Amino acid sequence: MALYDNKYWLLSHIRNSFISSDDTVTNNEKSDPNNMFEKVDPKQRVKIVKKSLLSQKLEECTNLPKNPYMMYAKFDGTGQLNVPTRRYKILLTMLENDYKNDSLDVSCIASAKIIDLIGLILFNVRNRHANLTLHPPTHYGLYITEEDEVYRDLPPLDLKECVAKFGFTCLGLVEHKEPIVSFDESNKQTSDNDKPEASDKKKIGKEQSKTDESKITTDLEVMAVHKKAMEAPLYQSFQVNIITKMRYRVEVHLGISGEKIEIDPIQPKTSKFFLSKQKPVSCHMDSVAWCEIIDSKGSKTVFKVFYSSGYGNYKMENEVNNLSPLQASASFKHFDFEAEHNIAEEIVDKINLILDLRSSHSRKEYLAARERNLYKRKSFNISK
């Protein structure tokens, strides 16, 4: 117990046995007890915001020009779920030099109008070619295109029509110097010109007014023909009679679209037995060659649809032997139909419009055969 009497030992024991402070704490963390629980203002706290690499790149690209067609980006069908869309291959005819006739694949929602599709195309073109001078969508037209050939002789698609109305997958974008007037707007202009007040203000002279009226009438007729041509490939069913080889008339549904012609017999309700049985028939539109009215008696009109009976066979043979379609001998048959006069005319016009747009090998062969027969008849008459 002598150690407890030694004051130096006691001081050393107390110092080494009890921790009165933390020597590991740096001088910066040592503070006055009065400042240890100091209030902190939450508003003065600095928030650390993490930015993605894309956000950083967008902030760096502050000098990029704004796309003036951004409003049409909402019609883009890429990545849309549970929304009907349409895909198109667009030929860009307004590009020059190395980019001339360059194509663009565009996906558009089915509820968009033609003017919206043109705006979406221009939006994508602007993203590709930032330095290209472009105009408002009304200065462009979408034309029917086949095998990279734009049919500029036909009017463009109506700007106010819905894209889902047309079945074309390849179109050509053509630039116009003046804005395109739709069919409805042309019709509205005509009705406005018929009003006395408008005619008094716009009338310069009788000759000028007649010229303007004639031009408007011609434009309306062209637009009407164009609208009819655009609606031709859409599926439509007609109730007609098919005339069999035995000259029986069987009631059928004649379905016509841009891809095929379907003949579906209608089961008669009055009798369980009928003399002639008609089987359902389907013909690809590329096998159809011609359609024309043959005879009209009273309210009924007879028309024929000519088709190539060996369409699939001689097409395959041509590919194997490397023969052109006109060198192959195709045999043609025909269906005879009877319908009301106005219905028959509508059917014939619809089929011929589709055939003009498709220009199939069967049609070329049939027309060539008609020319040969016509030449033979002329030669025979001359020899007499």
C-alpha cells in the first residue's frame, strides 16, 4: 500500500488509466462545447444534382439550330405500344448532288393526316441535313411511287385525308413553289366565289373571271379523279350476279381491293336446291388483265373481268428461263358478271384504276395480245 502514498505514482496512474480526451481527433474538429450543437439553416444546404451524360451533352450543344418541325414529332410511330401505325418508304426528290433521290423510312401513327406525315418527314430530314433549306409542309406533296418512280402526273395525296385511308407503302415527297390547296379548300373557294359580295370584290373582268372559273373547274375535276384513284385500292364489296357457262345467274359477293378479287356465292334463301353451284374464287390482282362493259339491257349491264389462268405457272417459268413476261404465252380467261348499270360502271372503273396503278405483267401481255389481234384484223381488211 506504500504506492498510494506516492503522489507521483498516483498522478501517473490517473493519467494512464482514465481517458479524458481523444488525441486522434484533428484540430479542425475540436470545438468549443457551446458551438457543438449550433443550429443549421436547411435552405443554406447545397444540393448535389447528378446529371446524366445525355443531359451534359445537350447542355454543351447550345449552338444547334432548333428544329422548326418539332410539333410534328408527336406523330412518330416508332416505339408506340397499342397504337396503330403505318410504315412508309419516302423518296426525297428535293435533295441534290450525292443525296438525290435518297430514301427515308418513316413510321407514323395511323390517326395522323397527310399534312402531319409530311411534317414528320421534314422533321427527320432536318435532323439529317441541318443546312438544307426547307419550307412549310403545305409546300410539299406526297405522290404515288412504284419501283422508285414518282408518278408526278397524278395529283398528290389530299393533305386533309387520314394516312390510314391509303394502302400505299412507298411515296415520293415533291417540293412545290406554291402551297398545295386541298380538295375541300378548292371546293370552298368555289362556293365563296359564287357569293355576290365576294364576286364583286374579286371580279376584275368578265374574261378573267371566266378563265378563273374554268381553271377552278378543271382543278376540281382533277382532284375528283385523284380522290377516286386514291380510294380505288380500298376494299369494297358489291352484290352482283355471275353468269356461268350454262348461262345461269348466281348471286355472289364481288370483293375488290388493291391486292385481289374475291367471288363468294350467296346461299339462296327460297330454295334448298339450285341448278348451278358456284365455288368461292380468289384472284390475285397481278393476274387480272382487263375489265370492260360488254352489253347493257334496261337497268342491267354485263361486264367481263379477264385474268391469266396460268399466272403463277408462267411467272415461275419465266424466272427460271430468264424470259421477259411479254415473251411468255399466257392464256386468258374471263368472268362474266351482271349488275345494275351504275354499280357495273363503278366496278369497272375501280378495277381499271387499280390495274393502271399496278401495271402487272399479265396486263402488259394482254394489251400486247390485243395490239397483235388489232394489227392482224387491219392487215386482213387491207388485203381484201
